[in-house]
Amino acid sequence: MDLSVSTREKFGKAVKSLRRDGVIPAELYGRGVKNLHLSVSAKDFSKVFKEAGTNTIVGLLVGKSKLPVLIHEVGRDYMTDDVTHVDFYQVQMDEKLKARIPLEFLGEAPAAKDKGGILNKSMLEVEVEALPGDLPRRLNVDLSALSELNESIYVKDVAVPKGVEILTDPGTVIATVTPPVAEEKEEKVETPVDVSAVKVETEEKKAEREAGKVNEDKEKK
């Protein structure tokens, strides 16, 4: 897919006027290439970025040149989430590079669906190395392999296209299904009444009353 851009003459605070006009300031850089200050239509960029993400080669049309780039970084307004800046990285098609590829979870885990287990996803992306043209948009993780409780899917279980090497430790857990958490019922514990204590207290009170009565009689006499 291609994306048309223009060279940019406005910098600093002046770029605010670009954004108001629906244009995003951008930069192009790469190993051994000249840094270029660019601008790109916000509408065009949004369409391409939605399809390409950060790990698919985009043909950047700069004047009469078509440059292979990756959308390396996207700055956003923290309040509106609007794109405020874009960095393009020009790649060499014959040189391998490293990139983080998102994982896409497909299907359902039978151990979670049928046995009440809880599906836990430990990773959402892995690091790979490949030629720019071989970079996958995403890597699929088939959850149907989790048929029993406490089973896991590891990085080593993920299928990759030819020419792609996963750099993340193959023994790293991607997803697992754990047994359901048992609900503990709170039982109301009633403290038993010590009857003997009550009786002793009653007898003591009775003795005190009788002693007090005897003293009162003596005083009257």
C-alpha cells in the first residue's frame, strides 16, 4: 500500500496550523538516509495505518520517489487521542530487522468453555527478526489446543511464515487455562453461651441479696 506525503517547511509552534487543516507533521529517517521533514493528510494516514499497523511495509510517495518505510512511532493527543505526529523509518529491503508482532487469539479454549476454566493471556506480542518484506502483520494463536485445565500454549507452539524467526524465549507461556476459583461460603459461627458461668453469677447475686437482707433486719432490730 502507498501513502503520499509532502515535504514540510513549518516547524515548532507553526505546526498547529497544519493540524487544524487536517495535516499531520511527520519525520522520515533511517540508517544511512537523509532525515526529511514531512506532512501527511490525517485522513489518508488513518486509512493506511489501520491496515498496515507498525510492521507492514508502506510505499511512501515523496515527490517522484517511492520509499519503503515502516510506521515507526505515532504520537497522540492524550485527551482526544488524535494523531499529532508520525515517524517513518526507511528500511533496506535486503537487511533483516527486528520488530514486535501482535498475537491474534483465534477460537475458544474447550477447557474454559466446557470445564469452567479461566483463560489467562500472558503475552500479546512477540519479537521477531525477518527481512522487511517478510514481516507478518500478526501471528495467530489457536486456543482450541487448550482442551484440559492447566494446559498452556507456549511461544514454541506458534507457527511462523518462512523467513521469520521468533526471538522471544520459546519456553515463554502465551496463554493457559486455570481451574475455576471455588467460592468459599462464609459460615456464621455462633459463640456458645457458657451456662455454668451464668449460673454461678446468678448464685453469687442471690447470696449477695440474702446477705444484704440479713444485715437490714439486724439494723431494724
